[in-house]
Amino acid sequence: MAGPPVSADPSTTTRPGLRIALYSHDTVGLGHTRRSIAVATALIDAWPNADAMLVTGNPEATALTLPPRMDVVTLPTLAKDADGTYRSRTLTAPVDSVLQMRSAVIEAAVTSFAPDLLIVDKVPLGVSGELLPLLRRLRAEHSARIVLGLREILDDPVTAVAEWIRGGADTAIADFYDQVWVYGDQRVYDPVVEYGLSTEVARRCVFTGYLATGRFAAGGAPAGPPTVAEPYVLCAVGGGQDGGRLARTFAQTPLPSGHRGLVVCGPYMAPDLQAAVEADAAATPGMIVRDFVPDLDRLIAGAAAVVSMAGYNSVCEVLATDRPALLVPRTTPRKEQLIRALRLAELGAVEMLPPHRLTSRALAEWTASAVGSAVPAPVRAGIELDGLGRLPGIADRLLGRPHPLTDRKKVDHRAA
């Protein structure tokens, strides 16, 4: 005999813990994906039974260390040409068709997930407006809080403001967003002031601090990095798509006695360029090359010294340690890395080598003086680095949830 029918009444269904959806457009490199995973990890660690779902245009996200209770939905991939136009990275379909597919997948996945909180990385409307159907539907049919997450520096002010206006960011934020989380310390760089953001945007801004402290402990127990005989000097070039010159120069650099060198090329370095790096390293005693390391932060923490580009995530991982660091920023197609490196060097948190002065001799001289030293604790301690620790409290207040364990520090708000 059949049992009683199962009720479909939502009021009789036990709702799981909070649900966090994250969107990362990801057309170049791993930076946006890695930042989104760090944010999700901080929230999941603070919220028992919370689930997170990352929707990303970066299939390499599935190779990164994820926290428990987090899943990834990958989108048809896009690539960005030098002139800023998008094209399909994999499919032969026209880019407009790929964008339509992406938008449909995003809307279906996120609305089915029914998040309490949606965190969008950098682009308020997504690539070419692909988020617009989702944002309209969430506002009309759901009660989700919607947040825009921004790294502290987008580009030089002229370029950043032009892109902000062209993308309709002010209107999008006013129409759809509850808050804008700025992942930085406004004493280092304040985009509200530097970019002259509108009052409507400025009043939504919350400065979280850099997403630095706690990155090593996040996400459970990831697999260890490749075995490296210590001590070693590390060279990191982010995703690798624009780090070939630094990687090759470091691979040719003689290192201090008793130290090995490790170059991490990143998953996007062109195969012929990586082969050149490997050939350079083979001719340099004690030099090792790796293509992709999912837990680069652990290698940074264990290094005697670090030579790195100045991308947001790499810098956060450096600042979370006391390792001496030399930043060699890229200057094209954006000035973001150059500005970040200059500001942090002015504060004494890192040293900077302009790209036009990059030589093996310059790297050898720096590493010889850097190994065995450490950055004085007060220097980096003067920068707000606990963004990951503060995020749960910020989110709790946005969601109207009491959570005294995460409400540890006062949140900085900046209004025009």
C-alpha cells in the first residue's frame, strides 16, 4: 500500500544552510578565479553547513584547491584579444552565440541554486552584459543579497574611469547591488578617491582589507607542493601568459650559495616559451621549473626570498608572510600591477624592479642581499591584511544575521 504523498510545500521542507553563489568571468589567467575561491573559503569556514557554487569561465578552476561544500560550474570559454575584443576560446561558434550560451547557463544555474548571497567579481553586468537576465530575475523573484567584489586597483585612473563609464557600472550598481566590497586597504589605494566614484557607488563601498592573512589555512588540507630542496628562491609569474621575460631572466640567474631556484611558469604560458625557460634552467645550476602548482601560497611561505609579478593574488600571498619580495610588475595592457608595486614599495612592504631594469645581474644582486632576511613585522602589519577574516562579519551584517565570532573588527565604510 502506497504511503502518503510527499508534500511540496516549501514551508514543510528543511532548508539547508546558507547558499553562496559567485561569478567570475575569467577570460585571462587565474586571478579572478583564485580570488573568488579565497572569498568562498572564508565564508564557508565561518558558516557551518553553508554551500557555495562558483560559476566561472575558467575550466582550470577545477584543478585548484576548493573548500568543502563548494562546487564549480564552468562556462563556454572566452579569450580576449590585444585590442580588448572577445572571441570564443574553444568553440568555433561566433562569440555572440557563445555569450548567449553563457548567459543561459548562468541564469539557470544560479536561480536553481537559489543563493542567499551572490558575489560578482569585478564586472557588474558580466562580460558583454551576460549577467543582466540573472540580475533582473534575482531582483524580481528572489531575496538574494548581491555584492560586487573589486580588487583595490583596476587600472590607471584615466583608463579605469573610461571602462567604468563604458560598462554602465554606476547604473548597474544602483539598480542591482547592495554593496561593493573593495578588497584592499584605502590607505594604500582608495578607488573611491582615485577614480572619483559617484556618491551612489561610494556609499555602498566597504573596504575589507587585502585578502591575505589566512590563505594558507583555508580550504582544508590541500595536497602539498612539489618537493623542493630548501632553502630555495621562488619566481612566480601568475598564470604565465605575460610572465615569460621574468621567468627566463630568473632561470638564467646565478643564485646565492646553498640555494636552489624554483620557477613556476603558470598554466597559460605558451609551450614554446616554457620550453625556453626549461632550457635556460637546465644551464643554470640548481634551477627547477614547474608548470602549474595549485598551492603556490605554500611555496611562497617556504621560500628564502620571492621574485614575483605584482598581480593581486600573488601580492596577497606575499604580504601574508614575512618573506622578502621583489615585485617586477607588468605595465601592459594595464597599469594595475605597476601602481600596486609602487604603492607597496613606498610603504616598505616589498621592493620593486621596473621591467626596463630587469636583468639576471639585477636579480642576482637582489637575491644575494635578500636571502636570510625578513620584512620587519610592523611594516606589513601596518597594512590591513585580514580581509578574509573580516568578510564573514561583513556578510553577516548585510544578511542581517548575528554572528559574534566573525564580528571581530570594525568595518571601514567610505562615503563621498
